[in-house]
Amino acid sequence: MKTLLKDIESYWSKRSVSYSDGIKKCLEDDNKKVWINVLLENFPKHEGKELKILDIGTGPGFFAILLAKAGYDVVAVDYTEEMLKQAASNAKDCKDKITFRQMDAHSLDFDDESFDVIITRNLTWNLERPVDAYTDWHRVLKKGGRMLNFDANWYGYLFDDNKAEHSNVDIDKLYCDYHFYSESDIMESISRQLPLSRYQRPQWDSMILLNIGFSKVLTDTTIYETTWTEEEIALYPDSLGFMIRAEK
């Protein structure tokens, strides 16, 4: 079976600058305060800011930068070298609190039980082997640690006739101008081959995480009401964001 990983890497390498431009706006507006509050509220109880945090699929560094500015040290990984370059540039004066590493989310190069917290945003829908990824994330998480996954049913409309009839969902529109980027059909083609485009989420994720060995799994399908802007909600009414919190 031909792997999609290289196709996905190629797509996001081309998207790195335009996607980063969108993230820069997110780092500048007031909504970033909402995101950091949601993250901290869902972290495991811990003295001070000594938590070991892993940001998987950091992209242009949104979560890593928010937490670094809040005083935390973060390890941030991404498979795409161009995304890591954008993240390092965006980090600016807090770059010394972030360790950037190029790594495959399906198979992490970390020892068992290395992190107290794993965070990820808009990544898992894009994974070729999500069960393998979740299994490895469980491995590197400490006992009592938590994984926070923020995602949505991106491109789920491809396999839902009811949504396809009236959906104008296009994930690219939020982050770039089509006059400068017009390859959304490439990701749509890739997404037809990705497993999580077909499943009802986060129900599927919850079942898999419990089977893997997470002791507690909480899902919040209304988190978008807190974390998303009015523009995001208007653009993606059929792909609203959810949160998955899983504890080892």
C-alpha cells in the first residue's frame, strides 16, 4: 500500500507560509487568551510550571508559543521541516522555551512515560494511521498524564451525503487567500484516503483510546463555542471543533 505521508508532507510544506500567516493572526488577537485558559484548565494538577509538555503536529507553533509565553517549557514536533521553520520564526523572544524537533506523529522518538501533557490541534484528522499514533502517544505519556486533542470532522462531508448537499466547508479559506493558494483539491483528494474522514468523531476516538489503555476519556463537542471565533463557526458549520481529554 502506497503511503500517503509524503503526499501529506508535500502539501503542508507548500502550505507552510500561508498557514503560518493565519496562525500569526491568531497569536495577535484576543482569542488566544481563551485558548490558553482552556489548556491550563484541562492540565493535570501540578505544582508550579514544571510539567513536561509535548505539542504534536505543532505546525506554525500556535500551542507551543502560547504556553511558552505563559512560562512553560515545551517540546514541539512536526513532520514537516517547513512548518518547523515557520514555528521557530513565530516564536521570536520565547524560542528558548521551546524545543523544536522533526518527528513522525505515528512513531515518536521519546522514551516511555516522558511527558505529563500531550497537546495537539487540527492534526489527528490528517493521520494515515491514527490508532498507531494514539498508541504511541499513550506510551510516551506518564501515568496520570493527560492528552488534549482539539480537532474537528474536517472533510467528513466527503462521506456524508446530507452534509455534502449543503456544505461549503473548505479548511483552506480560514488560513489563506485563494488568489495566492488554489490547491485545496489536493487535500480533498488526500482526505478521501484518510481513515478519519469516514468516522463519526469524537465517538470513534473515545472508543479507540479506551481500548488502547487510557483510563479516562472525556469528550466536549461544544468546546468550539468557547474557543472558536464567530468567523470560524460561520465558515465550518458542519465541522465544528471538539476536544478530547484522555488520562493515562
